Amino acid sequence: MTKEQLKRLRERFTPGTRVELVRMDDIQAPPPGIRGTVRGVDDIGSIMVSWDNGSGLSVVYGEDECREVKDDD
């Protein structure tokens, strides 16, 4: 990941942004469709999320997928 890609990711997924999980390749992954709140983006581009079910697994850039949502979506 380039510095520019990381910058754009951090601008898009600011702390407090609500997201919905599309897919995650992890045996302990929360179910697709679950929502959560972004805590930040780490130095390798993983989106750190507090999922509504209590999970704290990060969305790995290039492997997993989430999308930004509004609470009324």
C-alpha cells in the first residue's frame, strides 16, 4: 500500500464512520451484513472496527470488504 492509498483510506474511513461488512475471510468473522463503527485505520491499511455484536476484528485491505452506510440505510 502506498502512502497516498493509505491517506485516501484514512480520509474515507474516519473514526465514527458507520460501516457494513460485505465479506471477511476469517473463521471468526462476524456475519456479512453486520454493522459497526470505525475506530481508525492502522499503518498497513486495516480498518479497525467495533462491530455491533462486540467483535473487534479489523477489515484487512485487499482481502476483506466493507461499505460505508448511514444509520437510516
